[in-house]
Amino acid sequence: MYAVIKTGGKQYRVSAGDKLKIEKLPADVGSEVTFDQVLLVADGDKIQAGAPLLSGAAVKATVLSHGRGDKVMIFKMRRRKHYRKTQGHRQDYTEVQIGGISA
């Protein structure tokens, strides 16, 4: 059984027991969060798809940790104009473990 959820502007295909790194959530480590924006739930050959969301469907997850991703370097340059700019970015994330899917 798996589901497609939407969180942080992205879509994820999840099943029970999966670990995900998603956009940072305002939740404490060890707490349980519920994703109610479920787009699709599939159980074997039985598939329920929303238009765009399924009503009454939810995915429960437990927050494992918070962290920051790897540094991404941004380098801008204009040739012959003596312009160079370097900038770094590290995205915050929340690691969650999927507990159960309810349709």
C-alpha cells in the first residue's frame, strides 16, 4: 500500500516504514504529524485518486530529526564586466518516518 502526498510544495510517494527528508516542519522531535493533502492511495489493484485531493485520507508520520542539507554554491559571472558573485545555501529539512496510511 502506498500514497502520494503533497507537502512543502512537492509531492512524495510514501509507504509505511519509509524515511523522508521534507521541507522543515514546525514540529518537535518525536511528535506525530498528519499529512491530510493526499493525492492518491493505492492498495494492490485498488486505486483511489483525488481531484485534486482525496477527502478523508490521511498519512501519519513521526518526526525523527531536523537538520540542514548539503551546501549548494551559486556562482554568477558576467564576462568582460568584472562582475563575479559567489553565494552559498543550505536548505533546512525535517526527517520523518511514515507510520500509517488511512484511506
